[in-house]
Amino acid sequence: MEGIPEAGCWADELESMFARVAGRFARADLRWRMRDYVRGLLGKAGRKNGWQLAEWDGHRTPDGFQRLLNSSVWDADALRDDVRCYVGECLGPNGVLIIDDTGFVKKGTTSAGVGRQYTGTSGKIDNCQIGVFAAYATSRGRALVDRELYLPKSWTSDRQRCRAAKIPDERCFATKGELARDIVRRCIAAGLPATWVTADEAYGQDWHFRRLLEQLGLGYVVAVPKSQQIKSLAGTWRIDELIKEAPYDAWQRLSCGNAAKGPRVYDWAAAKLPANLIFDPDPPTHHRWVLARRSLSDPGELAYYLAYAPVGIKVAELVRIAGFRWAIEECFQATKNECGLDQYEVRRYIGWYRHITLAMLAHAFLTALAVQASDAPKGAAETDRPSSRSPWQRSDDSWKLSCPTPEPTTIPSPMH
């Protein structure tokens, strides 16, 4: 039987990881089955499904692995907590928690949560399951640390269908945003040493999501659509309209991190928003910002962000945090390609959580090995530019928006 190169630190790290999680599996035979399953996920099987994993591990049938995923007694959420702790210790403090979802294209109608819904995995509406995930990233690496299966209303409104897929009766409908908020609360309550959060516009445009991060004392840089409303006591404006008024020298050419072909360099504009008198102390400990990212090859291609950051933050640091959002895409790609995240053949709710968590554990091991080998490179530094005229007004070494006088019909709002 061929195996992964378990020599030196490989074998030591793998055994250390198995020892860390062994207590979650009460019986010795269950622990050995878990070890075989994870070794299979890390191995060279063509597909990481039950039959091929069993054959690769030298088992005559996949029955043992099917029992591991579907009927044996162990807690996948407790194992998830171990994975999160393992990753936090491995990657170190002051990292970024990244929220995103990914799709698992499936056939049929009986797999828990499956339905016709949009997934970025195929770039279209497809028959699939959707998982909401969190990754933790620092300059040393990145790995998945939490997961929730999204259940459409077509499932939660049909309790008989849910029971057939072994979905608990207490599991009700929750939006992806609500699942994301639960994940963030869980990660911070468990002591994951994140100081920042980033997410794409599906989550960034949710005021409740941003407000939760502020209440938890977390900084954030989250993408938002161009139609995002910027609200204050003075009025309401679209973010793309505010960015259009940015003067030439408000734009800085900065790298938001490294990609396979080198630094990701864009033009960036950033400005502080007025303080919120409802939520912010006096003097404030944090500022809210608007940011825009402009492509060098196509200046008409812009992306927009909202940020919440400690007083004194540099624009280059906000840009660096924004660049971490790609790390979860790399986690999805690596965990699917190398650890079989999407190659399961389970239909029940509990089977989905168990396979996904074991795949996360396998990927966390690979992350730990990479950290032992070397640290990831740091981001690029900020480039200074001269000042310009209002409504974008320079304040020290950054820009601040002096919001224009609202139209008579504008409805004030206390919320950002």
C-alpha cells in the first residue's frame, strides 16, 4: 500500500495530530478507522470516496468508513473545535478570519440540503449543496476552521424530508448570513486569535454582520456591491458615487498580497467616514472607512469595501487585510484537490458534517507541515501620494470624507 511520505517531521506531526483528536473517538477500533480515513484523504486515491479510500487503505469493503460517517458515536463539532485550536496554535495570533461559501454539485434530491441554487463552484444555478465556511489566515498560512451546511426553505419547511436525511428537528431555516454570524461568534468565543475579519459582498453588505464584528471588537475589511448605501446622520450616498469624487492623488498603487505570479497590485482609494454618534465612544477607538480597488489593466473595473479599524491604522494595512479574502479560495481549492472535501458520497446530514470535518483536519495537517517548512512572504508597503481638494480631505497621512449637504428629501439614519 502506497502512503504519504511519513518520514521525520511528517510522521511526528501526523502522530501528534492524531493524539490531539483521539479522545473524540471513544473506542479503539473507531480511532483506527478515523486514522485510516484521514490517511486516505491525504493519500493518492483517484477519488476520495468510500470504495476508493477503502481500497487504498487495504480494506475489503467501505462498510467501516460508512459506519464512521453515518452511524458510529462521535461528535463532529467537538472535532471541529480541535481543528480550530490546532490551526490557531499553528498559525499564531493576530490573524484574519475569512467567511465564504462553496458549493458541492450533486445528483438527486435526497442529500441533505441539496437543491437548485447558485454556486460559484460551477458559476451557475446547479443542483448542489452549499456550505458556509470560515478560514483562519496569517502570514504563515491558512486553513479552514469552521463549517455549516445551508438548508434552503424547501428543506426546512418539509420536516418529513428533513427526518429522512436525519436533519435534527431543531434545525430551522437560517440564511447564509445568519450561519456566518454563528460561526464568527463561535470562533471568537473559543479563543481563536483573530483580530480581523474579511468576507465577500454577500456577507459584507449585511449590516447585522458588520455590527456584530464591531460589538466583538474585531476590525474588518469586507467587500460590498457598488450600490451599497453609506449612511450617516447627515444623509445617504451610494459608495460608487463617493468613490467617483475621489481626487487623482487619493489613489495609491499598493499590493494586497502575493499570488502565484507575484504581488497583486492595484490602485486603491480609501477615506475615513464621519464618526457614528450612536455607536462610537468619544473619542472613538475605531474609524469606519470606504475603500475602492481599481484594476491597472482595466481602470473601469472597480471593487468596493467597507472597513472598521483601530484609530491610527495605515491604508496599506487595510489593503493587506482585504487581500486575505483570497486565502479561503485557496483553502477550498487545496482541500478539494488534496483532501477530498467535495468527493464524499454521503446523503445524511451527520455524514456531511463528519466527512467535511475530517477533510478539514487533513488539510490542517498539511498546513502545519507547510508552516514547519517556512513562513509565507509579507505584503508590500504603502506608497505615499500628495494631497488634493475636498470633499476628500487629507487628514494627516490619510483621507477623510466631508459628507456633502444632503438633499431636502434625504432621510437621516444612525446606521453605517
